[in-house]
Amino acid sequence: MYEKPKCTFYGETNDINALIGCVIRTLDKADMGKEKLEYIRKISRDGNMFDSAIKISSNYVEFMEIE
């Protein structure tokens, strides 16, 4: 596969739109256009709940803790 880019999610808990935006920006910065399109398709199809969106997103990025 590939090394996952690091994503720091600052959104409110259960804010699915902030989560998706964070992941898309991270994939853009990492120049991972193919993965970004794949992510958008999967999240649009299966990610309508925050828990499933986190699961899908974690396949594409590594979430970093805020210190």
C-alpha cells in the first residue's frame, strides 16, 4: 500500500463534515489524488455515520493527537 499521511482533526466530536474536509485536505497536500477520489467515493457511499466515517478515514490517513 502506501504510507498514510498524518492528519490532525480539530473538529467537534461527531462533526462528520469537518472530518471529511480534514482528510481531503490532507490527501491533497500529500499529492494523493487517486486516493482522494477513492476516499470521496467510499465516504459518499458508506460514511453517513460518524463512526463509519472514522473507520473509512483511518484507512487513508493516520490521525494525530492534539497535545
